[in-house]
Amino acid sequence: MRIQLSKFGNILISRQAGREAFAALQSQINTIQNNENLEVDFEGVIIFSPSWADEFLSPLLKQFQDRLILINLTNPSVIATLELLEKIHTRPFKRQ
């Protein structure tokens, strides 16, 4: 399954907005099979704050572990935020 983050906007900030975005995906996430990857596509994302990312990506990383794959990682804001989360969780995200 692939999630286009840009469907939540191209400026992803605030802990509350990240929490709401994660909650909005719950019905889709629950349909993912145990052998299926979850791709998160960052195409079109301009600003990606650590607070939004923590509320959205951290639970996905916990649930999907190595099956969570991040794609289209060219934006410096996205890269910096991911590096911060990797330090906090002491676990790297799988990138493509």
C-alpha cells in the first residue's frame, strides 16, 4: 500500500494535525496484510515538521517496522526531520 502524504497538504506541521492524519488512515492501515509493505510517499511535501512526523510516522514505524518504506525523499526539510526521528527512536527508517 502507498500513502501520498501530499493528500494531507504540502505543509505538514503541528502535533495535532499529525495525530489527525494518522487517525484518518486507521481504516486503510488495518487492511494491510502481514506480508505487505507500507510505502509513504513524500512527493509534493514542502515542509515536514518533527512534531507532525512524530505523531504520524512513529506509530507506523512501531507497527510496521521494516515493512515501512519511505520514498521520494529529496526535500531537505523531510530529510532533516527523518534524521531527528531516527536519533530519537535509535532506529533508522527504510528508505528507497
